[in-house]
Amino acid sequence: MSMSTTTARPAGRPRSEKAEKAILEATLDLLGEGMGVSELSIEAIASRAGVGKTTIYRRWSNKEDLVVDALATLKAPVPELAGESVRDDLVTLLEVMRTEAGHVRRRCVMNIAMSESDRHPQLFAKFRKIAIEPRRNAVRAVLERGKANGELRADLDVELAMQTLTGAMIVHTKWHQGEPLAEDLSERIVDMVLEGIAAR
Amino acid sequence: MSMSTTTARPAGRPRSEKAEKAILEATLDLLGEGMGVSELSIEAIASRAGVGKTTIYRRWSNKEDLVVDALATLKAPVPELAGESVRDDLVTLLEVMRTEAGHVRRRCVMNIAMSESDRHPQLFAKFRKIAIEPRRNAVRAVLERGKANGELRADLDVELAMQTLTGAMIVHTKWHQGEPLAEDLSERIVDMVLEGIAAR
DNA sequence: CCGATACGCAACGGTTGCGTTTCATAACTT
DNA sequence: AAGTTATGAAACGCAACCGTTGCGTATCGG
């Protein structure tokens, strides 16, 4: 009756971490290539990962659970914020979105956010909590701070401002795919929303 | 050798306009219910329309052509613009988007615009020409006019402003489905973008 | 070595949708 | 009446994918 070092390991061959990682990677690859959750097939994932279907079904009972776990590995890398000005911090946050639009791997985050909210509401809920809310919180914090210290209007509707900032970037990335995004895009969006488009 | 009243009608039973209309309606219904183009099946359309598959295949050679034609029946109802002020015209245009988000039938326009751009690029291209560009042109015209007559900044980036205005509405409708959209949403978006969020 | 578990692989029966064909019937021209 | 085309229904063979099972092998603990 000896205890293993940390947890009592069950008898038999342990599950391959390499296989598990390969499955999640393959899932993200396929999603990143523009494949929707509906079209994503377990067989395609197994094939891409070089793994038997059995190995997948042993770990996840259905496709949605697998996708949720795969997306969970994409922890939102909310950047360090200088905190010097609202403008600079907003630019920093939008730059993250712009950069991700170029990386195949990270792009699927936004693809899924926009595409699958209707068809897989429960998946979307989990995904939102994991990948979207942290970023929204970061933007919200910057705006609230600016509202408190006078950089922004006192009557600002923070939620609406968040949607305006991110919406501009999302529309741009969605409908200009292929063409690289202008390097100063984030600055231009932030400055426009800060100063307004009306003449002074 | 007599000519028919208008066009020389070919011999035999004419194609049923009722069937054709039913097919297009069924297609729009299914799309409006949140079904993606990939999941949309000819069999489901035929069943919903009360029509044989033969009748569909005789008119369209593939699913994408059918979807394009179905979407084409949703002519962009660009509203009359009062033309009194840039602000009022922009509110009018955004109100169209907001209202459509409530109608099941019209909602699919936006759903497809956001979801299917990657997977069906050629469908998206046609769709964009039919349904998106007319609206973009209307917004662009308002902004250009405002830029010319001094209501808007002389150095305004019109394209970016369009994306900001529509992006805010799109994000709002996409992520708040279910909850009805506030009635003054369009006004609040327009005023925010016009005046900016920075303190004066 | 032995028992237990995981592995990749192949095959299974079942479902869905494809695009086509056949059929009896309906609608229209001459 | 005769000829022609369209219609809805049903069935076809084909392919993809489902979730499961069996196989021989690999990897662990005891």
C-alpha cells in the first residue's frame, strides 16, 4: 500500500499527453482555417492529429466539449497597459485584436464569436466567459478610469463605447481579410472615437 | 406560326411560379432561423417548400446559386433620407439595421454577412454586391455630403467612420440577441461617434 | 512476467444528404 | 387528340460522418 508521489496513479498505460495536445492543436488548426463548428468532424480532427477516433472519444463525449477545451487553451493574453493615457491604453488593446486577425491560430477566436453564437449557444456562453470577457473587462476598466479622472465625458455610456471601438475593428478585419491591415489602424479608430467625426 | 402575346412560349407545361416562390421563401425561412449555408440542405428546402427535389434542380444547379437568388429577393430597402442633417440621416440608416435585427426574415442578411464570408467567398461576393453595397453607398453619401458642407471634419476618413458606425450596431445586435434593442440605440451611437467620447 | 489500460487502425451498422432517374399525372400548345 | 414539358413522390447508388467494437501492440504498476 504505497502512495504515488502525488496522486494514486491508476494501473495501466497512462494517457498520452502528446496525443491530447495533438488533438487540441488539430481542432484549433481546423477552426482557424475557417471551418465552422458544424462542419468540424471528429474524423477530420483525428486524421489531422494522427490519432485514432477512439482516443478522442475516450476523453470527450461530444464535439462541443472538445471545442470548448480547445478554445480554453487560448487564454486571452490581455496585454500590460502603460496606464499613462486612455488613448494609449485603448490603442494597445485594439492592437491585440488587429495582430490576432493576422495569425491563423488566433483568428478563430473571433470567427467563432461571430458565427456560432446562434447555433451553439451553450458553447458560445463558455467561450464568451473564457475568451471574450477578459478583454471586455480590460477595455471597460480603461474607459471607467478615464471617466473617473476626467479624460472622458462624465456621462459616457461605457458599454456603448466598448461596442463602438471593438465593432469598428471587427468589421474591418472581417471584411478586409486578405489585405493586411494598416499598421496605424488602431490609432485611427481610437482617435476617431475619442474626438468624434463632427466638425468643431 | 403564331406568336404568343409577348414572348414565344415554349411548348409544354410552364414552370410553376408558385413553386419557384415557395422554394425561395423556404430558403429564406431556413436561413432566417439561424441555419448556416453549410447546414442548409436541398432536401430540407424541398420539404419545407412542399416541392420535389427535381423542381429545385431544374432551376438551380447548386445550393450556392439558389441562396444567391434567394438573397437577391431581399432588396436593400434603403430609406428615404430627409437630408436635413447628417445626424438625422445617419440615425435613419442605423434604424434600418436595428429594426431588421428584430425581423427573423431580414436578420439572415446580417447573419450570412458575418458568418459565411470565409467559407463561401464567391457567394459572399455576390451577396455583398446585392445587399451590402447599396447600404454602404447610402452611408457613404451622407458622410461625404457632411464632409463637403462642413458638418463633418474636413479630414474625415469616411470608410473608417462607416465601419465604426455599422460596427457598433452589428456588435450590439449580435451579442444581445433576444433582448430587444433599446429604441434610442441608433441615436446614441450616432451622437457618440459624432461628438466623440473624450471630455471637452 | 502479469494484469491493466491506452494506443493507432480498420471495420462495423446507421444516418444524412447528395445529385440522378423513373414514374404517373398535370398543364399547356398546336 | 397528340405532343411536349413540368410536377411531386419515391427510389437509386454514392459519399461523409457518426459512435462503437475488435484487433494487435505499447506502456505502465506490481
